[in-house]
Amino acid sequence: MMFGLFQTIPSITTTALEAELTKNITILDVRNPSEYRSGHIAKAINVPLNKISGYKGAKEAPIYLICQSGMRSKSAAKQLKKMGYNVINVRGGMSQWTGKIRGGK
């Protein structure tokens, strides 16, 4: 199976994530700080991929991970899953996001 490596990481679309924003959810934006400042989802917390191993948060609730295209967030999701977190990768990342953003121009 082609996607065998990623079977254990659940994922959702940016549209599905937008529908979840009314709930009390955790979103980690794993892009670098300058990318984050250029525009991010209001509820998103910036934890760059190279710092993800130091993340300390609740392990019970799902954590939604987003980056620019979905690749870095997938890598972060794998790391956090190994650490015992309940993770969901956001497919397509900010390049597919059509909802409101904070920051940027």
C-alpha cells in the first residue's frame, strides 16, 4: 500500500478544521516564526517543527497540526504521536486555508 507509512496519523481537510474552530481545540502551527507572523489561524500556537520535541501540552485532547503544505505538520504529528499525543494532521496546510487569518498584510 502506497500510504502505509501514514496510516496511523489521522488527517482532516482545512474545511473540516474550519468547522472545528467553534470548539475548544488546540492547533499547533509548526511553520517557522516568520511564516506564522505572515498569517495564521487565530487559535493556532506557533511551535516550529524544530522545537516540537519540547512541546508540553495535554495528551488527552486532540491536537491539530498545520504548516504551509502539510508535510512539516505530518512530520510533527509523527513525533508527537510517539510522545503519546492524540494528533490530527491538517492536509494541504495554510496554502489550502480559506478561513480568517491573523497577521500578515
